[in-house]
Amino acid sequence: MSKQKPKYRKNLGLLLAFFVFVTLLFIISVGFAHVVLTNFVETEFNNRKTEIFDNSLRDFNEFFQERIPEVAFYQGYMDSVQAQGFADNVLRKYPFVQKVEFSDVILSNIDSLKKHMRIGQFGAYSKNTFEFYLDNEYRLIKRRKANEGNLSSNEELNTVFLKLCTFLGRNNLDTSAIKNTDLFKLFYNIQPGKISYLNIPRVSDVISFHSMILDANFKQTFFEHDFFVFHIQPTRIRIKNLYPDYYENISIQPLVNVDLSDNEGGMKTEVALPGALSDYKLSFESSNAHIERILNRFFFPVLVFLLIIYFILLTIGYLIYRNVSINNKLYQLQYDFINNLTHEFKTPVSVIKIAGNNIKSSTTLTEAEKNMYGRILDQEADKLNSLMNKLLSYAQIENKSIKFNGEFINLREFSQHICEAYRVKYPDFEIVENIKVKDELYADPVLLTSVFQNLIDNAYKYSSVDNKFLEIKIEQTKKNFVILFRDKGIGIDKKEYHNIFKKFYRVKNQFNQQGSIGLGLAFCKEITEFMGGEIKVESEVNRGTTFILSFPLDTKK
């Protein structure tokens, strides 16, 4: 039964559940936000109409409550010329007033006057009637009506006269409680499309009218008063759309209006108009496309905000996953490191133990055997010592506890000394030197030697048996010393460039199955940067690899 390789425990199911939960939460949030904003737009559509209604009827209310009562200031003595000026001003300022009728009305108890309407001795007579309107060129037209004096044909005056008589005929009428300001607004007659107004500005007149009705012996007299009829066209009211974002179209429509258009959908609401406008309504309409634009304008910022939150949560999930993956890789690297380190230690230890047992068990040793066992013990001890030094040096560099013992190094002599040693160590290894420098490099010779040794060992290890070759080229530029290690080995895939300098990392290949702990290049990188330089790699699979070291000329500074 094969032994399974230990694995770092990653709870991917929990991470997947997190992503699913965040996504569902985002979808639900978007749907909820859409519903809430739809309800908000509908609510605003129904509520904002009140402000538009009030603003649109402001001119009409001003006309009805302030402008019509101005007639009272004429004290009933307005003639046709004054009425014309008043009508001209009203017609031009208030476009919804289509026509103005003016009548000079006499209220009296004199029997000799031809009164067309009377209660007891009290009656009413109209001397003349004029109407005023604007033509198509906005010129004021004044026209005298032919049926002057005929109250029976004047429905509005009949109604107002009856209203006056009803008010005066009450036995319990408290004339002392009547105020002049009350009279300004008392004798209106309002019906759809018309506003009638009888001007009775003085309380003394009301007291006299009251006596005329109840007292047959009251002295005979007459009073002149002004009577106006304002013809109203509601469709000419200026609509003030304060919220065009909500209401695409606002119009004044007949109260009973059958919409035969094919335009279905959208939103619509209505407000009935009051008083003289009561045959009409204020209609608010918006199409589906317009409502959708409004909704999108509100919804887009909310959607962007939710997307930001969503991506933040996804980023957090990704960082958690990446951290787990990094921990997994680190665990695997550490596991491989321990295995490889154990192998690296066991091999020389086993060789030393075998050599020691052979020496111990042998009764006599020849001189050749002594030399052989001595060389084996010496080599394996050097391997153990080199491995321990590498581990200690790397730990010191990571902990920033290593000391920099710098001195000026003659790179030509330094390189030649190392290359000669390796030619003896590896007789089948072809090493070519190409050194063109004139200055000395300020560096730690022990640390620089470790870098050279690691890169030379890698060049020998990762080359085929029949192609053991390395070129060491050292050049000097205006700013840097450049040291190149170019071999003809198996090469490195470009995908591995960022990994080969990580500690414990080993490239998977046939040359790396045994005997590597993944510290060599990481060690080189740390030492090179510790001495103020940098290391880069260029490689082509099955063609060779070039490691490039660069140290500034002013390294000492």
C-alpha cells in the first residue's frame, strides 16, 4: 500500500459557500433595492402632484380671492369706461378669463321703475350690460348686449339677486355683526365655467335693503351697484410642472374624459379642480419609458454601491482563498524541504557510518584503503559542513543578523581561483572565463564565493552528461559590474521565473528528484541583494540558462 503524501487542509467547501452566500445576498439586495425604489417613485408620483396643483392654481386663487373683490373699491359707481379698464387688465393678466360681462344694476323700492325681478317693494333693474374679450390679435373688444334690462335672460344675476334676497329676508339678521370685509366676498355665484359677483361694499346698503323688504313704508330710494360675470376657460390655466422628472405630461382634461388612445401602461393620477373649474381635472401622466428612466437614475447609484460592497466581499474571499493557497504551498514546500534536508543529511551520514564500520571491522588497512576512506570521510564532512553553513547563512540573512565584511575584490583573480577549484572537482566540466574589468568590486568575499559556488553547482547539476559547459563573463559599465553565468543546460520555463528564487521551491524535472532542498537560488538572491546588487534570469528550455548579477560601482557607499 503506497504511502500518501500529507496535504494541507483547505476547507474549499466553506469558501465556496461564502461566495455563493455573498452572490445570493447581492442578488437579493439588488432585487429589494429595485422594489423599494419602485415604491418610492410611485409614492413620489402620487404625492408631488399637490405642490403642482397649488402652484398652478396660484394665479386663479389670486384672481378669485383678491382681484374680484377689488370691484368693491369703486363703491358701486363704476361706469363702462372704468369697467373696460378693469376687464382689460384682468383679461391680459389672467389668460384663463375668457370673457368679462359688466352690468350696471339698480336695486330700489320705487314703484315707477320697471323692475324685472322683485320681492315685495324691493326689486332689481339693469340699465345696461357690456361684455369684454380679446380677439385673436389680443385687442380688447367691447360689445353692448342687446337684452339690457331683461333680467329674466340673465341667469347669473337672477341667481345672485335671489341669494341677496334670501340673505336680507331673515328676520333675525343681525346687521350690526356685518363687516365691510365680509361683504366683499359674500355675493358670489360660482358655477362651472362662470364666476358672478355683485358688488355691495357698504353695510348701510344692506341695512337699507333689509328695511325695504320688511317695511312697506320705507322711503323710496335706489342704489347703483356693479355686477360682473367672469367666463372661465380652465384649459388656459398655466401649468407649472415643478417635477418634470416625475411627470412627463401634465394637462387639464374634462372631468368626464374617455381615453381612446392605445398607449397602455405607465403611471397616471388626477386631481379634480375646484369651484368654477369643477368640470375639469388636472391629469398627470408618465409613460413606462419615462418611469424607467427615473427609476434607473435612482437605481444606478444604489447598484454601484451594492457592486462595490459585493466586490469588496469577493476580494476578501479571494484574499482568504489566496492566503489558504499560499499556506498550502508553503506547507508543501516545508514538507519537501524537511524530506530533502533529511535525505541530504542521511546520505553523507550513511556514507560516513559505512566507512567507519569498514574501518572498525577491518583488521588491517592498506595505505590505499586508508587514503580512500580518509577522502570519503573528508568529502562527506565537507558536504555536511557546506549544508549547515548554507542553512545558517540564509537564516542570518533573513533575520538581518549577518555581518557584512566588505573589502575590495579583484574579480579576475577571484573568478580564476574559484574556476580552478571546480575544474579539479569536475574534470568533465568546461568552464570559460571572459573578464573585462578595470576596477575592483567592494563586497564580502565569503558571501560572493557562496553565490558563485551555488550558480556553478547548478550549471553542472542541470546540464546533460555530454554538455557540461559554463561561461562566466564579467563586464564593467559606467555604473555597474555585470556578472553573467551562461550554461547550455536544460533551461527554465518562463512560468517558473518568479518561483525559482523562493525558498524551498524546486523545479520539477528529471535532474531534481533527489538531493535538493530548494534554497540555492533563494540563497543567491538574498545574498546578492544584501550586498546591494540584483539578480535576474534569462532562459530557454533545452537551450540553456543565463543568470545575471549586477552590482553598482559605488557599492561601498
